[in-house]
Amino acid sequence: MSLMMTTGPSGMNRIEFAPFDIQDALPYLVQWLADPDVRRWYDAGEPTPENLSDKFAPDPAKSRYTIQIDGYPVGYIQLYRLRDYSEYQRQVGVDPDAVAIDLFIGDPAYRNRGWGANVLRACVDRIVFGQMNASLVMIAPDPANLRAVRSYGKAGFRSAKTVRVLDENPANAGEELVMLMTREDQTPS
């Protein structure tokens, strides 16, 4: 079952979050993560079916969805409680009960058209503050990813600090701009 909003501005009613199934999503992931514009900011290793099947294998600590617009898969989003990743939580210095979000719009036809901010607003409203009943949500893009930073700001996130994250996997290490939103900060979608 997908989560769909029936009303709202700017096409919000067209956005759905379909439960992520690696077999269904694999052809899209291979294509999306081979795109240099996505891969630059969301490095999952080689965009081969074997590697991505491993990287996106089920993880009980993460809620994963395929982003759909008008029923068409356009991207990926995952959510997790920081408490489930204590070393990362310590490094970003955000409340362990906060929900963290990672996402990308994979289909180039849906980039640079405002969908990222709308997807994020819908996710925060329906899932983070809705189903998960969280009071704080974090997203942490690379500070050099100006398109993402602008989009997240439009969605209602505020920049809190820049941190340097260390990880044994170089793809997961580097500077991150910690951006936060509380339930009180949220603008209704």
C-alpha cells in the first residue's frame, strides 16, 4: 500500500511513497545511480544490479520508499532514527530520537522543477510527523550540493551547523550540513 495525499498545493496530491522492494526498484536504481548528477551526491558504489542489491538489502532500522509521482517511480527516500546509528548520531550531535532522511530524485525529468521540496514536505508531514510521530527531523546534505540545500530550505528545513563525519567507508564520510525541522517549524502541506 502506498501513502498518498489527496489535497495540497503544487502537485502534493500527485506524490506517493511506495514501500521499497529491491526487486521492483532495481532497474530504476541502476539507471538513477549511473547518472553522474545523482551519483556525485549519493554514492552507492558501482551501479550494478549485484552491488545495489547488496547496498539496498532490507535493513530493519530503515524505512525505505520509492518516490512516485502520478504512479511513476522517480526517486528513492529512506528514513531512520538516529538512535539506531549511534556513532553517526554522536558525530552530527542531534537528538537520538530525531528521524534522519536521505533521498534523491533519480529521474532527470523531475529535477529542477520543485519536486524535491514537495516530496520532502509530503514525507515529513505524512510519515515523519505522522506515522512515526517524531518531533524532530534532520537531513544532512553535502554543503556543496547547493541545489539540495536550497530545496531543503524551501521544504522548511533550517541550517543548524556543518559537521565533518568520519566513516570507514569513504562514500559515507565528509562534510555535512545538518538541517533540522521541528514539528513547530513545519509549514502545512
